[in-house]
Amino acid sequence: MSTTSWGLLALYLGLLLVAAWPLGIWLARLSSGNLPNWMQRLEAPLYRLAGTSAKESMNWSHYALAVLAFNALGVLVVYALQRLQVWLPLNPAGMVAVSPDSAFNTALSFVTNTNWQGYGGEATMSYLTQMLALAVQNFLSAATGIAVAFALIRGFAARSTGVIGNFWVDVTRITTWLLLPLSLVFAVSLVGQGVIQNFDAYKDVTTLESNSYQAPKSGADGQPLKDEKGNPVMEDLKATAQTLAMGPVASQEAIKMIGTNGGGFFNANSAHPFENPTALSNLLQMLAIFLIPAALCFAFGREVGDLRQGWAVLAAMSVMFVIAVIAITPAEQAGNPLIGALGVDQTASSLQSGGNMEGKEVRNGINASSLFAVVTTAASCGAVNAMHDSFTPLGGMVPMVMMQLGEVVFGGVGSGLYGMLVFAILAVFIAGLMIGRTPEYLGKKIEAHEMKLTSIAILVTPIVVLLGTAIAVLATDGKAGIANPGAHGLSEILYAFSSAANNNGSAFAGLSANSPFYNTLLGLAVWLGRFGVIVPVLAIAGALAGKKRLPVTAGTMPTHGPLFVTLLIGTVLMVGLLNYVPALALGPVVEHLMLWAGH
């Protein structure tokens, strides 16, 4: 890595810690309900309207049912808005109804915080759908993830209560007192950087240069003309104008990043200048992605009564994150050896002098694009400022691995922390086996029941990813979506299911996934990947909440020092990654070896 790369990484982590520490204090107050009286008075009518109270608490099964019911209702609303948008207002571009399979996939995707997009936003969704369906779910899906993290934290902190909080209270407070204020401030800052926010109709502008291209020629009946061989007759055309999509972008962009959602208003996502116009907006967006996941680590330490526990989790996340950045940046800086071998752009080492700029914006460059790729896939965000499909084989494997680890390297808002805590439970269980005593974590005994639930939570996503990839590779409809045959085609499918089941949402865009086959299969993957983990996590929270908190003794294994951090990292890498080694070997690893062999 260059000096500039190290400087950018150090600046990013420094600013992140400065911003996350005070937010962690506020998150701890939200979790414990220690809010100012005026806030509680404002909340009270909402709870009465919902038939609940801030003083009521739920056991884990009631909490899980509330989560599932709330999100199932969200799926129905988002689906309906897409199918009915042609008749609804705020549709200046005249967008037609979204197809049933695409609407199904998108509804599941945005409700589960995955935000996978098989469509181009500016060519598919009306302003109303973007705001009322997608942006609203950006808030609610993020609030759901944080609420589940709160529930698990309470499970560790509780003393034989058996209850883990009230989901309706949690999601209300998180949305009202966390996500909305942060998004408002961030949206205004993005507008100041040049991100658009309007309800204007799309604008036709005259371009500085004309664009020549060929298109099929139509006859008088409007049907394409064909020559004697049956091939379409092409005609030369010249374009002197371009249509610029408008819309309420900044408001959606803010919660897209803060809530680790990732779904872009435009098809190009954060590579589009209307979403991410400057180097400062790019840095702010990366900070926004990690802000709440990092702050939740501090909140966790405060709630369990030991700040060192939060620092230990944050340290494990940070070490894996830095390693990923160190891996991806040199791979992209080295570039494509085949181009260097042509002699048209050659250095002393026969590599591209400018590195691999394919699929990257010049205003971002390799360093910022590589860092953004790791941030967005480590954090279950899925927003992109460069096209991951155009990365080098090893460069593209890094974001894929970040997802396959279970989205626990900071991870999504809430989901990153509860996912890492599940791995922490597994780590202390392994340590307990090695030293021959009943494992404990934060004073709670980890017994057979918790380990069964932990195993389910960890194994759900690898099963969905590998099974979905196998089905797609074998199915005719699955293979039809591959634009690049061979090892890269396998990587495209593996990336898609890794992204879907781990609720990330980014893609190797060479895969044509907007088909009934992929929309259905990936839709099921995002749902199982989200709630197949949430339900066992809530069950773990309930089990822990019913246990006594044991005092620390001389035989208690410390879970806040370098030794435990190392054990936790090893557990994540061993369990989270080894599931995918054969698939990775057949995809990006083979592609890398072929590339450097000159093929």
C-alpha cells in the first residue's frame, strides 16, 4: 500500500472513533430507556395508539413474533406500492407498474435491510415509490436490526428476568431519536456537497459532444428490418441530447448510508455524481456506514457494565477490516497484467502504471474505491462507488469474503454486533472445551441450549448461499444470466447469493439477475438470511436473560484482552470462511491464476 492509502485509512478510522464514542453513549441511553422526560412525554401517545406502554416488556418469543409480523406487513406495503405506482401521484416520468417478480424481490430486499436491486432506480421507480416504499423501509429495517441488538445486549445484562424489552418501543425510539435526526443532518450536508433534492421532471440537456451509435432500423410498420441472412439492419444515429434523472435523492442517500441499507436512487449508486459528487461526500458516506455499528460496540460495553468488552469486540472488527483493506488495495494498484504485457501502458515491472481503473470513477481513484468496497461489504451496506465486477480477481474476492464472514466486521446496524456476539459465544465455548470448564460469557453460562441456537444462527447463511449457488449453476435459467462464462461467471453467482443471504445487496453486475428465476430465488435467500438469524439470536437473548449473572472468579476466562480478541478473530475466520473455501477456489482464485498465467 502507498503512503496515501495508509493516510486515508488512518484518517478514516480516527474520524470514526471520534464520532462513534459520543453516539455510543446515546445508544446506551436508548437501550436502557434513560431518556429525558420531554422525550418520554412525546412518545406516550404513540404507545397508547399502538396499545402498548414503555413499561411493558416481552419475552423472546413475543419479541420475535412482533419482529416477524412488523416486517411481513412491510413486505406487503412495499410490494403494493410498486405494483400500483402507475396510478399513484409523484410519478413525473410516467413509470409503469413494476413486474410481479421484481416487486416481490425488491419488497423482501428492502424490508430485510439487503437492498438488492435488480433494476435501475431512475428507470423503474416513481418518486413516491422511492420515498414511501424504499426510503421508509430504509429506516424501519435499520431500526429492526438495532432493536434485535438491544434485545441481545439486555439478555447479557439482565439478572434472571427472562424479558428482553419491547419491540414496539425499541423501533419507535430508534427511528425517532436516532435515525431521523442523524439522517436530517447528513442529508443537509450532502445537499451542500451537490447531491440533488427536488421533485422536478427529468431534464433533457444538450451535450457538449455528440454521440454516434448504431441501432436496429425499423420499417414503416414499426417492426425491425432484417437482411437476407435474418440479421437486423443497423442504421447510424447521432445523439446530441441526454436525459438527466431528477428526484429527492439526498433524503434517501442519507438513510441509505446511516442505516447500512445501500439501495441507490440511481442504478450507478454512489458512483453517480448526483448521489456522491465530491471527495468529501465520499468520505462522509463511508463514515456514515460504520458510524452506528461502531457506536453499538461502545453501547454494548456500557450496558453490560464493562467498557472493555465493547473495546474488545471493536478491536476484533477493526483488525479484520484493516487486513481486508491491506489485501484489496495492492491488488487494485497492481492492475491487469495482460494490459501491461501489451506494452501500451508499461512500467519497469510490466504492470499498469495507473493500476486497475476499470469500473472506477476518476474522482474517487483506486485508494478511495478500494476502501469504500471494503467498508460497504464489511458493513452489510451494499452501496458502491465503483463496480466490483471490474475489480481484479483477488480485489473482487475481498468484498466477497467480507460478506461470507457473516457480515460481522462492523456489519449492518445492529446485525453486525449481534452477529459478532454469536461468534463470541462460540469462541468462549471453544475456549471452555480447551481448558475443561463450563464456558461463561459476561457472567452467563453458555450451555447446550445456547450452543444449539448459536450453531443455527451461524450455519443458516452458508447453507442458503451454497445451496442457492448450486441451484443457479445447475439450472438453465440460472446459467442464462451469466455474462462471463468460466471462473468469473461462477464468481458472479457466488457473489450474488453471498450478498443476498448476508443482507448486503451489492453485486457483480455482470450477472443478469432481473429475471423471474433470480428474483424469486434471491428473494427467498434475503428473507431466510435475515430472519433465519434473527429468530435464534432472540432465542439466545431470552435464554441468557433468564440466567443468573455469575460473579467473576479466579477461574473466569477474561473476554476483554488481546488473547480473547485473537480467539474471536480466529473463530470468525475458521467458522465463517472455511465454509466457502472450495467455492472461492473454483471462482476468484482460479481466475487470478489464469490471469497471471496470461489467459
